[in-house]
Amino acid sequence: MAGNKAVVYTGPGKVEVADLDYPRLELQDGPGVHPSNVGRKTPHGVVLRTVSTNICGSDQHMVRGRTTAPEGLVLSHEITGEVVEKGPDVEFLEVGDIVSVPFNTACGRCRNCKEGKTGICLTVNPDRPGSAYGYVDMGGWTGGQAEYVMIPYADFNCLRFPDRDQALTKIRDLTMLSDIFPTGYHGCVTAGVGTGSTVYVAGAGPVGLAAAASAHLLGAAVVIVGDLNADRLAQAESFGCETVDVSQGDPKDQIEQILGVPEVDCGVDAVGFEARGHGKDAQTEAPATVLNSLMDITRAGGALGIPGLYVTGDPGAADEAAKTGSLSIRLGLGWAKSHAFTTG
């Protein structure tokens, strides 16, 4: 049987390519695998040959040592691949199919999955609801920056492209369907973006840009993107967004210059827990900055979509509270404005 090579986390700031065993239709012991998951049979799974994968900001959090990820963890949850082996319970996929894999590992059978809340599947992670490939505290499912990867519950988790040849010609674009694009879209949907909305997206990284593009697709009248990085802001401007350079000060003032009022209908946090301050504090880490800013600039009765990552364990946090995910959030402000918050 063929071997396998994969990118593994070996400590803060370090990754390496390691030789691994070829995946089996059974969850093997390894870094991050919960003892209750070791030996778990997956006759409903497939083995994919990875065709294309991405590096997520979440991977970078781990590599920077800002999570409790164990050394040896195989990275990446953004997988597009070819089916090379299928379990006996797989009904709707065939060897040779090209598929996209949503980053959340889900069974499709539990109460949360049936309600469409696949990000918090109740069965795939013995530690807590929710699981993902190659990610800290997510059940130990091996990541996708590998030659081969096993996908459980494949009929539910693998999205087959109907035309193999057509898919392969656009495979690098289609890889965005595994995480980047739907995460940005999810942020906008949960923020209530619709026809005529004014939207502020905090963060012009890949997910923030995907959120901005999604806001246009959902009918937003004005999409404003805020960031510190001039190149990223230029990219947002290239497809019709207004921009805010938060290094120049509070985004509220710049939003008023754009809209005539200092507030928007919908806010999206595409930054997460490694956020920095605004203005003179733009180089100082201040993890609650984005959430507090969004509450300030989102109209009363509006909603915040929060796909930006927040963790329960951050050994590199600036203060003791933040090391356990406790942030100084102005919840009273959000309560007073009757905001809706959707995380995850």
C-alpha cells in the first residue's frame, strides 16, 4: 500500500513534511485524537487523493503557537480531492469522483445536523460539539495538507462535482468552496445582509474578501471593508467595495464620511481573537476590539455575523483572561441595541 506525506505542526513557528501511513477506514491514534475516537470504524468513509488545498488563517493561529494544538498535528481543513477508495457503506460516490469537502466533519444524522447546524455535530468529537479536519480540539480527524486523507460519512460530507473534467480546469477556484467562500457567505447571512443593506466587514483577509463579495451577491447597497493592510484594502476596492483604514482611527468616523451616518445595518467579524486596536493602537493586540467596534457601528436592531475565530485556549494571549478566551466585550452595548449575534 502507498505511503503518505503530510504537513505537520512541530511547535510554535515550525512545520515540516512528515511520512505517515496511508489512511485506513478507521480512525488511528495520533496527535489530538481523543482516546474514545481511536479505532473508530468508518465504513461510511472514503480515502481521497488531495488535488488542491488551502492555508487558512486558523492554520496560522496554530502555527504561531496561539492555540493548544499538539505537536505532530496534520494541518488543514480545506480539502478538494479525488476518491481513490470507498467504504462498503458509501452509496452515492464512486472511485474517480472529484469532490469538495466542507471543513466541518459531521455525521448528518444527529439532532444538530438535521437542523442544519453541522458545525456543531454531536457525534464526531467526544470532547464537545463540532469537529473539523486538522484542527485543535476537534476530535483528531487528520488534516488535508497531505497526499491522502480519509473523509468519514462521505455521502454526507463530500460534495461531488458532476463534471470531472470541468471541475479540474477550475480546481483552484473550487477549492474555496471548502471553507473560505462559504465562511464569508455564512457571516453575511447570519448578519442579515439583504437587498439594500449597508454592511461593514471587519478584516480584508481571504474570508473578509469572500464576505464582501457575498454581501454583493446578497443585494447589499454599500459594502465597506476595514483593515490595516493597504494591499488587501486595494483588493476590496477592485470589486466595488468602499474601504476603511483602521490604522487612521475609529472606523465609525470613516463610515460616516462614506454613508453620511456613523452606522451600518449589518456587521461581519472576519478577524477573530488576534485583532489589533485602531488608530494609534493599531499595532497593539486587543482581541475585543473588533466585536466592540461592530456593536458600536451596527444600528439598533441589527445583527453581527462572527465567523472570525475565537478560542477557549490561547497560550500566547496578551493577558491572563484572554488565555482562556475571556475578553472585555461591551455586552451591555449590544444588549441595549438589541443586537443579534451569531458565532461559529
